[in-house]
Amino acid sequence: MDDFHIEAPTVDSPDGAIDGFPGSKEQGGKNFFVPKLCNHCVDSPCTQVCPVGATFDSKDGVVLIDEKYCLGCRYCIQACPYGCRFLHPEKKTAEKCTLCYHRITKGFTTACAENCPTGARQLADLKNPSDPIHEYLKTHSVQVLKPHLATGAKVYYSGLDGSVR
């Protein structure tokens, strides 16, 4: 009945990709890894759609969720263009990366930056002119995901493949 069939992409990460990702078996295929964490946007769609203000911007510019107020309506999950929000299966409230707010407010870095074996994840202070990130930004090509959405994303990727943007 249906002559049109689309093959779904194959996702393969044996052993959690601890030894890297296998080579592409398809002609012209390519492999890349892009973590889809919360981008803590300046103009975050998730904050705009929350009917009760449970999703909010902290005074530091981190987008957070107050689970005491979250209704579990999922509007923020649908509004997030980066696909990083989810509904907690037991609490039935929206959740996402908090940028380790409990750590950064005490002067520590995020857990993912602290534990990144290659140092690829960095927490930087763009307002501080002496932060080493400024030299890196001058000498490397960095982009945000989906720049056309103008969300003011605060997560930058170095060497981002054009098919991901």
C-alpha cells in the first residue's frame, strides 16, 4: 500500500561510547556527538509559556524551575527548541539541567565541566574581560544551536557541524 519508506537513523553507542563511536557504515555518513543541554537562553521560550511562573530566570541569568509551582502541564517541554526538558516520571514536574546552580553560586564549576575528561566543557564568565574564554572565542569558530531562533542561547559549541545547527 505504501511505496514510500523512510529509514530511521541508526544510533549506536556501544558501552556508552566509552571507547568512542563506531565508524559510519553508510556511504557519505558521518558521526558526531552534540550534547543537548539547557541553553539557559536570554529570551527563553520555556519561561515565556509557563502559565504559573514555575520556570524563571535567576538573578544570575540561569533558567530554573521551581517544582513547588510546576503544574506538569508540559508547555515548557514543548516550547524548548533544544529538546532538553522532560517530565520527571514520579514527581510529574518539568526538569532540565540547572547548570549546577547549587554549585556555581558557591564558586564551583558545573559537575559536567569538572568531570569532562577532555576539558571540552567549560564554565566561563563572558562579563569578565580577563576570563581565558575571550582569547578562545577570538581564535576559534564557535556557534550556538539554532541561531535563527534568536533565543539568546548561552551555550556555545566549537566546530559545530552544519547539519546539527
